Amino acid sequence: MIKKGKIFLLAAVLLLALTQVAFPALKAVGPVIPDTDPGPGWSAGYNGFPTWYRDKLGVTVELPNPPIGDGVNAPTIIFDPVDPLFPFSAQIGFGTEAMWWDGGARMTMPAGPALPAGGQALLVMAVEAAFDQGDAIDRTQITFSRIRIRIDCPDAGTYIVTHPYGQKQFVVAAGGIRAINDTVDIGVTPGVFTGALAGAIGPFLKQVNPAPAPGWIGDGNTAVVPGDPGSPGATVTGSPNNRNFFRVQGPGGLDVRTNLFTVNALEFRGTPFDITRATFTRTAGVTNAEVFAQVPAPVTAGTILTASIGGAPPVPMTQSGVFFFTRIPFNAALPTQVTVNGTTGGLKPTTLNKNLVDLVQITKATYAIGANLLTIAAISTDDQAVLQATGWGAGKQPLLAGGADTTFNPANATPPLSIGVSSSLGGAKSTPVVVLP
């Protein structure tokens, strides 16, 4: 897990040979609940992180806001305590990190020439929420998939480490404490939360025996907590290669193994979906909202989405596989929001809001080299919208109404790579510039 400082990937061995087997991992990531507070603070429930992650089997885990438990007692979501030096930490209920899913195991390593008193082998697996520089500061949120292996090695030699999500071979030049120290974090780009989908975690391991508390896929009640090797542990299921164990093989016939793990994760209590588009068309005084939404695969049977605007009764959305759509006539003043509610069987309803904006289309973006002439034309689905273009160092420049050509002579006499068009009613679009003779 991360404490203060940057994310890292390291291997404290002279040679590391990978024999990792690739398997499909996580399937989808949920939306970020937006901050709707116009002031310097934050709206209730905002933390800037995705609401859920989902694996290929349809298991969806959530990051409760605020976190559940105290970070020590189970059932709980593993997280750092609030850091009073950072106001955003108090807003979200944790410090430098928290987990959607956390799993781990620990074993005792035998004594050897380089390890007279014996040692430990530690496996940490997680899908984490953290911050780019460690401290809880809004707009620096990162998420990532982590697999960490730390082993005290009794002697030099070749070690093979097998865990639920793969296998690695390490050639250790000198044994000792943490002679193997390997961390792989996949994701870690601020604001880009799909990166964790490419990590090795997935499907999510589930606690089996003893069974977790209702609603949890692992509650940590009897799990091997890192730093507490005396815990009895729990068996798990879910390894994509049926390796529901942690094993270290090494020189001299060394072979230690455990099938006891910690798993901490709360199954998402609502209906997972995202509003993928909320736009409107207003022509000659007639206004319609077009609402698109998507649920992650595999689709849970009985999923129903409805959309509403301005407090009007909800309208059912038509489903086609993972996609949902509806069109709603309305007369509300602009701008406004669309609200989508999702229900699945007896699960807790999920409600998401999205700003309703016009749809901008760029019909022309060309640059004539000989004449140093940039020509842009664009239209909006609202005939009252005012459009402006950017992209060539001149700030925002107004465009003619009705999709008419607007021409410019860029000061640098070079073609811009692309231009963007924004609307006074919230819509925006960008496109590459076509270069003409």
C-alpha cells in the first residue's frame, strides 16, 4: 500500500525473469460522482474517484463514501485514516489511500545461510485509490492495480513465486531480508481510471471458508493481515488459473505454500451504469433531450434504467444489450440536468446526474497553405447557441451562425493540428484540420 511518496515499481534482485501468464482482468470502471458545489468546498459525497470496478464475471466492488469501518476492525474497507493537514482528506474520509478490493497472504520462511533467524514471504494484491504525490489533494486522484511480492530469502539462487494471478521467477544474487522486493502498479495516471483495468487483478478473489459477512466478497474477519502473521486466514476462490494459493519455491528444495488469504471488498450495493451522453435538440421552440446510458457486461438480468428532467415523471429507457436510450420532450429553462435511475431486482437504486448540453458538429475545418487561410464551419442542435473556435493561439474566436464558413488568417502562417468548437450552451467538439494546397 502507498504511504507518503510516489508510486513505484522496483525489484531488489540482480536479475528478474518474468513468466507471468496473461489473463483477462477487470472489465469496467464506474463513473465519478461530480462535484456540484459552486464554492471553494465540495458537494456531499464527492471524492473524485470512480464509484465501482467490475470484473469479467460481473462481480462489482465499491469504494464506500465515507469508508466503512476504522481501517483495523472487520468488516471494513482498508484505508488510511484522515490526515488533518489536508481538508480534502476530511471530505473523503481517508488519507493517502483506500481500496476497492484488497487481498494478501503471508508465510514464514525457513532459516538459511543468509537468513539465520528465518523470515517472511508477503503477497499484497489490491485495486487502490490514491493520489499522485501521496497527499490527499483534489484533482490528483489516481487508481491502479497492484501486485507486490516481498520475500526474505534464506540463500542466493533461483526462486519461483506463484500466486492467484500469475507466476514470476527471480534470480537472487545474495539472500537476506527482502532479497525479493517487487511491486507492479498498473494505472497511476491522474484522472485516468481505466488504467487499472489492464492490471493482473481479476476476477476478484472471493473469501470462501469461513464465509464473509452478507454483502461482502471478503470481510477480513479471519484473514492474514499484513503485519499480523498469527491470523488464521481464509480460503478463497476466483484465481483465473485455479491457483488459489501463494507458493515460494527456491534453492535446496525450498517449497513453502499457503492457501490462506485476507480479502477485503464490499460488493456494489446498487446498479452499475454510466450516463454516456445527455444532449438536447431545440429547433423552432421544440426541445427534446437525448439520453444515452451503458451498463457493464455481463448485463445483470432485470436491470431497468429510467430518465427524468426537471422533476418530471421518469421515462423508461429502451435497452439493446448493454446500451440504453430515451428521448424526452421538455420545456425547462436551460441549462438543466438529466437524472437517470437504475434498479436491479431488490438492490439499492442508483441515481446519477449529468448536465444537459447541446450537441456541436464541425462541418468544415480546412487550412489552405498558399493563402494562409483557416476555414471553420460548425452547427449546434440548438439554433440559439453561440459558437466559438480555438486551437491556433488566437483565443476564442466567434463563428458565423447557421453553419456558414468563417475564415481566419493565423498569425504564425502554419496549419493548426486541430481546432475545437465550444457552445454557449455547454456543448463542445474538436476535429483535426484538413490541410489544402
